[in-house]
Amino acid sequence: MSDHDVSIGDAEYAGTRVEQSNRQVADLANQEYKYGFVTDLEADTFEPGLNEDIVRRLSAIKGEPEWLCEWRLKAFRHWLELEEPDWANVSYPPIDFQALRYYSAPKRDKKKLNSLDEVDKEILETFEKLGIPLDEQKRLSGVAVDAVFDSVSVATTHSDILAKKGIIFCSFSEAVKDHPDLVKKYLGSVVPPSDNFYAALNSAVFSDGSFCFIPKGVKCPMDLSTYFRINAAETGQFERTLVVAEEGASVNYLEGCTAPQRDENQLHAAVVELVALDNATVRYSTVQNWYAGDVKGKGGIYNFVTKRGKCAGVNSHISWTQVETGSAITWKYPSCLLMGDNSVGEFYSVAVSNMRQQADTGTKMIHMGKNTKSTVISKTISAGEGNNSYRGQVQVMPKAENARNYTQCDSLLIGDQCGAHTFPYIEVRNNTSAVEHEASTSKISEDQLFYCKQRGIGPEDAISMVINGFCKEVFDHLPMEFAVEATKLLGVSLEGSVG
Amino acid sequence: MLEIQNLHASVEGNDILQGINLTVNPGEVHAIMGPNGSGKSTLAQVLSGNDAYEVTEGSATFLGVDLLELPAEERARLGMFMAFQYPVEIPGISNAYFLQAALNEIRKSHDLEELDSLEFRGLLQEKMDLVAIDRAFADRPVNQGFSGGEKKRNEVLQLAVLEPRLAILDESDSGLDIDALRIVADGVNKMRNKERGFIVVTHYQRLLNHIVPDVVHVLYKGRIVKTGGKELALELEKKGYDWVKEELATA
Ligand SMILES: Nc1ncnc2c1ncn2[C@@H]1O[C@H](COP(=O)(O)OP(=O)(O)OP(=O)(O)O)[C@@H](O)[C@H]1O
Ligand SMILES: [Mg+2]
């Protein structure tokens, strides 16, 4: 740390009282998670446990080349030496990594699927039920989907149309087979296996995920999306997503997630890497709705994810938008490495913690190139006994002339048993740069709710209206389809919390 | 349509309303005047169902229904509207979206079809022209960044869109410039009909030159202490409230 370090320190806000809403906060208990069903499927599943042999078997079952198996083993050996991080503002009992299963795939013939007709009916129905019809005819306007069920990608739609433009959009496993050079070139180039405990674990045992490559000069004609579904019990889900946009290319990428309602916690430790070369743009949107556990904090997903984008080229642009409503614990910091001159990084986030949910989320903006610019808009909503922390790092390196950052963190509290915390870390090592940080904490105002009610709007709709208004700056950055879903999700996950 | 008997209400342990009696018939305009802090806004808030206020005694029926049993939103759907003395801001929600949601809630409760955004736009623009509000206001967040007078006009716009059976205007004239006052008053006058009642809370006679009331009440220390015709407002304008207070003391 140099002399120019600026540290704002921890600003902590305890829950504020909203007397009238206490009663309604208690009603949260009755909220339902409508994606909590389990699909009954025969699956190929590894026995619990993690060792070199498991890693080798995993690599073998996927028919991977030697180099990738070695890559995994190296990551695994590194992982063994790392300690599980404990700095996040979340608490949970220690995870027994030997009790987890590291592979689960719906049973089917080994041969590659040629069309959707060959996908198991149960799986198609599962995705239908989740509102993600994989049948291309049924899909709304152009969104291509890669559906990941437990450890494997089960279907990718629209690949043909995309292929005509030279766009590769397929499961990670297929990419390893069909485009090994691209995978080898970019895998781990943004998040190296040694990056952190969970990234190392993921690198060792990642099962599947999505791969997307947009060649030079191509604007992807439709939004691409991956839909993750955890189904099997006791299974960890470790997907890997890699998106590469070559010079002048651009793509919108969407990601959605759900999981069944189970009493035990499940681990989800994904890695997402984005690469944007000169003049390329990648917009990555997530609507995360993993099962959150019940009111008492039983069950739910541990969502420990490493997401990072590299603005490698000049004028490149990476934008993260996330709506985090699910998971028992969320621990994630989608970040941007702003290496290219004039590159732009953005982070727009809405994080909700209700019941006993804990979220420690934020971003890192690392300014390395000249005239790099970053914008961070974080909206956290805490209700019930939820605990929400924003943790954001802005770093301006010595060569980052004229770097600009604007950060705004707004917290909204509902009820008096929740908490919101802000942990900004700012490190500036170039004095031509400008870093701005604004933060606010408010409780949902009875005046606003009464105003809505006086106009005929019911209490539930009133709260959802005020909250949606609070989140607007973030929702504005979501693609239309997702924005509608996010609005509904917020309503569901905060149902009954005030009225 | 509105019948209030011996209404007592308190807020945070302070007794504010001390036995209000008031009857409003369809088509009537009642003006309520009275010194600051006498309880005019409290009465408006209590009638529209703000549960920060506690009714400790008395009754109120509206269109034959026990008003005090209903939550605020149901009173609104039944046709009760209050233009707030201090309109509230709702960041991030556009005026148009807010009003469309409100109107559709009211329509639903009357088994009418909901208006889609296109139909609503048409209606909204017509009403905006009626109260001379720039159409650009439709897409601005509810009351956010509005000037004091603009907020008041926005309340009257909402009144015009929602077409309630009973409208309570809490100092809708304060903060308005002279032209705006006439526009707002004209808007209200256009809405007068034999079905719709108004309770107009104001401090100034000049509003009542435009919106001519059928009855004028003076509220003082939580009670209606004097009731008269429109001349009463003129008299108050000339003489202030002291003579009313004196009359009370000697009575
Ligand atoms: N939340 C509250 N807590 C304590 N006292 C309150 C509260 N709200 C209102 N009051 C008191 O109740 C009394 C009546 O207030 P109210 O707003 O009804 O007066 P008003 O007649 O509308 O006055 P004005 O002409 O100034 O608008 C005042 O003395 C006020 O201070
Ligand atoms: Mg008042």
C-alpha cells in the first residue's frame, strides 16, 4: 500500500425499527419457493469424497485430453494447500468436502445428443416447469439457451443459427472436444486455478458449464443464456463458464439458476471468466434464485462463486448485472480487470437477504489502463433476519492515468431484525484519477406505503412498487425478459415482509 | 355519503380529534378551515385510513359501509381519495406507471376491465391537459424533484384520473401560483357533479372564490366549532379566528 491509499473503512448500519411491519415480517415464514421440486431421475453419481482418483475419474468420464486432466490435478494439489476463506461477513458450519459428491449426471446413452428429441422427457419437463422451454419453437424471440442439469449440459438451442456467424455456443464439455485450442488458450486466463480456495476447487472438479466464443467483428444476433439447475442431493455443482469476445465483437449473456428445496445445504462453486478484446463488449446478467433455505435457516444453497472479466483490449467494455434473491449464503464479487486503455467496467447489483439469508457481495474494479472508467451501483435489500454486506474494491494502479470510478451503494431495510453493512476498499496509486463513493441506508417508508394504499394499491403491491423503484437503476440494465422476471422474483422473495 | 359521528382520534398518545360530527351528501362541497394544528390533516388522514392514527371513539360510514373497518386501499377502491398536504415521493416509479396501477386496482374492485398501457396513456394525456400539466411529467418518478406547486397539481391530476366518489383536498392550494390556482380550481370544478362529494381543506378564501362551497366549517382544537354558508369564509378572511375563539369562550 502506498501513500495515496484512501480507505473509507467500515460503515456499519444496524437494522432500523419499522414498528408496524414487525408483524408482517413474521408472515415471511409462509413464503413459498416454487422451484423446490425434485425431478425423479436415474443418475450416474460418484460416491462422496474428493481425492486425485476422483479428479482423474471425472476427467476420464468426460473423455478429456491429457493436458486438461493435468490442469485439474494441479489445481487440486493447490487446493489442498489453501485454507477456506473466513473474511466474508457470513457464518456457517464448516463444510465437509469429503461428504460431497463431485459428479452427478442424468443417465443416458453415451452417444452425443443430436436433437432435443433425444433429451429425457423428465428433463425437458423440468425446464418447462421452470419456465424455460427448451423447445425452440416455443421460445420467445431470439434467446439461445444452454441448459445445465446437475453436472452436465443437457441441451443447447439455436447452435445452428449461431454457427453460421461463426459463433460458438455450446456446453463446456463439447468445447473441450470440438475447440480444444480455444479452451486451452482462455481457460484460467482470467481466474487462474490458484486464485482462491473455491476457484481452485472448481478448477479441479468442474463438471460442465457453457462456452461462448464470438469471433472478430461479430455482433451476436441473439441473447445467449445458460440456465443452471441443481437436482441431485449431496452433490456440489461446479460449473465453469467462459465467454470470449474477439476484436469488435459483442454479446449479451444471461444466466439463471434454481434448485430443489432440501433440508441439507448444497454447495455451488462456479467460476465465470469473461474476456473482451479490443473494442469488444460483453454484458453478463444473472438472476440467481437458488433455494434460500427456510425461515429457520435450514437448507439452502451455499453460493460461493468467482466471476471475473478481463477488459484485455482498448475500448473494451464488460458489464455485470446481477439480481441475487436466492441462496442461503452468497459470496460473490463479479469483477473487472480494466487493462486496455479506455476500457469500461460496470457492476449493477440487487441483492436481497430475507429470512436467515446472508449475502456478502460486491465487486472489484482494478484500473490498469489509461482513461479506464468503472461504475458500481449496488442496491441491497434486507428483510426478516437477513444480513447483507456490500464489499467493494476499487484499485487504481500507477499507470492508470485519468481513471474514473463512481460507486453508489444503497441499502434498504425492512423490519428491525435485519442488517446492512458496507465495506468499501479504495486504493488509488495515480493522482490524476478520480474515485467517488456514495452510500445511503434507508428503511422502507410507511409514508410511501400509505401513499400507494391511499390510491388503491394493496400492501403487497405497494411494497413491491417501492422496492422496484429502489432497484430501477439496476433493472434498467437487464434485458427485457429478465427485468420482468426479476421484478416478479423480488415480489415473491419479499412477499409479506411489510404491509 | 359520508357520515361522521363523535369521531375521536389520537396519534402517538396525543388526542387530536375530539368528537367530530360531519355529514357530506353527494354533490356537496364542504370547506374546512381552521388555525394551524387544529386537526384538519388529521381528519383527512383518519378518513383515508392511515393506521398511524388511532380512532378512539365514534363512527364513520361511507356509502353505507363502516369506514373504520376498512384498510386504506379498500377505502380508496370504494371511492375515497385524499390529495395530500405533503405528497410523497416514490423514486424509480414513473407517474404513469403508478397511476395506471392505482386505476386498475380500483377498476378491478368494481369488476371493470383493466386498461392496458396504451388505453391508459390516452386517458392520462387527456387528464394532464385538463389540469395543464406538461405531458413529460408522465414519465418522471412520482413527485421526485417536483416543485411544491407541481406536487400539488400532480395530486389533482391523480384525482382527475381516479375519479373518486369523495375527494378530500388537503391544502391543495398552498404553494400554487395565481395561474396554477385557477387551473387547479377549474379542474376541480369540472369534476363537480351531483354524485361526487368534496371536502376542501384550505386557509384561504381566494380558493373558495373559484371552488364555491356549499358549506364552510371551522375546525378548532379537534372539534367543528362553527358551520355556515360560503359567507363564513369571507368573514373569517376579514376577521381571523379570534372572534370564533371568543364566541366559544363565552358560549
Ligand atoms: N405524528 C404526530 N405525532 C405527534 N403529534 C402529531 C402528529 N401528527 C400530528 N400531530 C399533531 O396534531 C395536531 C393536528 O395536526 P394537523 O396536521 O391535523 O393540523 P392541521 O389542522 O392540518 O394544521 P395545518 O393547518 O398547519 O396543516 C398538531 O398539533 C400536530 O402537531
Ligand atoms: Mg394540515
